[in-house]
Amino acid sequence: MSLNDTPRANRLHIGLFGRRNSGKSSLVNALTGQQVATVSAVPGTTTDPVYKAMELHGIGPVVFIRYGWL
């Protein structure tokens, strides 16, 4: 099984929590090198969780979860 085929349940989950407009979406985008989370200056725009599965060198398959309702 390749790392791309690893089910989400078998990945290390890394949650990002924080207040509204604290940079969680920007951090997920920077860590993944992709625009996976919407970035907006308007508070409350990005309240749905964002999941991004990827591989971290030295750790293996992980999934970043950005929670935006705090």
C-alpha cells in the first residue's frame, strides 16, 4: 500500500485550532504548499473543517484538520 492509498483513519491526525481570523487557513496552505483552505479577511468565512492528507518527511502519512469555529 502506497502512502497515497493510506486511509484517513490510519494517518496521524494533526488538528489546528484557534480564534477566528488567526491564520489557521493560511498555515494549512503554507504547510501543504497548496490552496486547500479558503483565506478571507471576513470573520466566520471559513467555519467548515478542512482536511488535507499528505506525507510529512520523517513522520509518514498525516492528515491536517483545520477547525474554524472557535
